[in-house]
Amino acid sequence: MSIYEIKENLEDHNYSPSEIVEILSNIDKEDIEEYAKENFVCPKCYGDLKLITYYEPRSEHFGMPVSEEMSELVCEECGWIDSN
Ligand SMILES: [Zn+2]
């Protein structure tokens, strides 16, 4: 969606031009990335994100090998990886 389409959508909801400028200027890049990740959309190329789960070995605990379940979001299109 281009900024013009967003603007048109906002105008359809009877926002005034000054309100639209305020809304658009308040959109934080991190908010967009957060929204993209929640919806499994790559913030870089807008492809599909995949949630990869793997086990990372941790130090032994009372003689038992311990592994921690890790997961990260990756994009198979452009190789983007969620850095959190
Ligand atoms: Zn991507």
C-alpha cells in the first residue's frame, strides 16, 4: 500500500488533512516492523516469514544434558532474520 492509498483510506474515514499528516508522521518504523512480524510478513521484502524452532545445547544440569528451545523468524526470500 502506498502512502497515497493510506491517505485515501484515511480521507474515507473523514480525517482532516492535518490529522492525516499527524497520523502518518507518528508511524514509527519499529511499529511497522512489529506489525509485520506479528503477521509473519517480512519487513524487508514483504515475503512470508517462517518461524524456525531449534534446540540450543546448554551446560549439563546434574549430569543431564540440557537444551533450550529457541525460535526465530526468518524470511526465505531475502534471508532476513529477526534479530531479537
Ligand atoms: Zn524477506
